[in-house]
Amino acid sequence: MIIGGLGSVKGAVAGSVLYGMVIAFSPAYLPADYTFYSIIFTFVILAVVLAVRPNGLYGAAE
């Protein structure tokens, strides 16, 4: 919800797809000893989205 933007169904879908892809693909591309970093990548994406677009990907400015 936070990544996509509060009150936006399209944003909730986009945020959940982005979150799911990061969780699924990060262990596949990281070395076997570093798969636990996939959780950290989700927080990095959250921080980047909130730094660039504080209202989320599809959130409207208030």
C-alpha cells in the first residue's frame, strides 16, 4: 500500500507486484550465502520510492 500509494487500487497492485518480484528474484540472482539480503532489498525499494515520490507510485498529492 505504501509503495503504490494510499487509496489507489492500481498503486496497490503495482506495489505488490514490485514487492513480490523483488522477494522472488533476489535470492535467484544473489550468491547462496547472501539470500537473506532479499528482505533488505524490499526496504531499500520502499525508501527509494518514498524519497522520489512521497505519495507512492500512483498516489495523488493532497
